[in-house]
Amino acid sequence: MDFINLSLLVLMTGLACAAVFLRDLVRSAISLALMSALMAVVLYRLNSPYAAVFELSVVAGLITVLFVSVIALTKEEDQVREAGWPLYVFPLALAAFGLADLLVMRALFSSYQPAGYAAVGESFGATLWGVRSLDILGQVAVIFAGVFGVLALLREKPQTARQKQDAEKAKDGGEKLW
Amino acid sequence: MVTTYLIFAGLFFFIGLYALLTGRNMIRLLIGLEIMTKAVVLVFIMAGYLRGEEFLTQSYIITFIVVEVTLMAVALALVITAYRNTGSLDVRGLARLKG
């Protein structure tokens, strides 16, 4: 493992902690976007350029836009007060988990070595459209399910006849006043 | 070398899980979920790198990202709906919902 990738992973860990513990949600979302951008660089450096492009454009871009939009739709003064103890317990918990993680991963995977040869198959396009063509259909179905899910959740409640009359009366009253 | 990536993947997963378990703000919970997905992507890409099957794992990751975006969109729509109903982003408010 080279120094650049190690630095990127350490930076990503810091940004993940920032995303979780920063009080301002917009800053948290930006930390997450930066983490995704660094992840894209790591993917690119591990011979996966197509996944890197998707990570950068969709995860770092689109999901951040979604987060910022939702943060903007909710009022600033309604921000939830988080409990104080998770911030103080976190360094200890992270250190304990990190140690256990180190021991387990070393015991399980230290003998594994990279294949050391170029990717198998004709090209990425042949793999995506040939080997996994049915999955593309599944992805389209998932996107449609998501779109209709969002539409169903965010639809406006239809007004009853009484509500319409009240709204018209209020409008007329307003016009008479003017 | 491989071990180091997997250790970091474990750390990302832990940070995300910690946010999910201790957070109260619904948006922050989703941020935690998003951090956990980074761990999954890293493990996937390491598997491909190890076996020399980068094309296949990249296509898996693209599918995973599509599902992830859809999940986030629906989850954020649910957050907005919950905010309209309870007037707060506090996840504990959802325990009081009825019907």
C-alpha cells in the first residue's frame, strides 16, 4: 500500500468523524461529499475508473444535493439537540474497535495477495452490458420504484369541498379589504 | 496491504454504525448510513482488486450506487414527511406517531 492511498484513507476517516459530529448539518453534508470525492480517488487508484466516476458524480454530487435540499427545507431553529455523551465515548470506542479490527483482519486476511494481473474479460462495457444485462433492467426498475416512492410520499393532500370554499372565502375577503 | 484497506473499511462501518445508534437527528442518521456504504464499496473494490476482476466488481458497485441513491431519495422524502407531521427532525418523535 502506498503512502498516498494511506493518507487518503486517514483523511476519509477524519471526514467521516466530522460528518457525524459537526453540529451544523450543512457542514456535515459537505464533509460527507468530500469523503465521497476522496473515495473516488481511492477507487481510481485501485484500477476502477468507472466506479470512481459514478462515486464522484452520483454519490458526491447528487446525494449531497439531496441532503442540502432537505436541510434547506427544514428550519434552522428546529435542529435537534444531540446527546453530549456520544462525542466523549467515541474516541475510546473507536480505539477499542480499531484494535479489535486490526487483530481480526490481520488474522483473517494477511495471507491474501493481489492477483497482480490486468482485469479479466474483454472490456468494462462487455461485462456490464453482456454479463450483467439483466441487472441493468433491475436497476431501471429500482429507479422507477424510487421515483414513484418519492412522488407518493411528497404528494399534496387533496382539498375537500369545504376547504376549497373556505380558501375562496378567504381570498374574497382579502380582495374586499383592498 | 489488503489488510490495511479492510481495517479502514471496518472503521468506516463502525463510525456509521455509531452514528446510527447514538444519533437523534434523522438527517444525521442517514449520513451515518451513507458512511457505512463507503465501507461496503471499499470491501467490494478490494475483492475485485485481489482477484483481478475489476470489471465485474465495478459493475456491481454501479448497481450498488443506483440502489443507494434510490434508498437515499426515498429515505429523505420520508424525513420530510415525518418533519411535516411532527415539526421536528428528532427520530424519537416518530415513536409517538399513531394510525
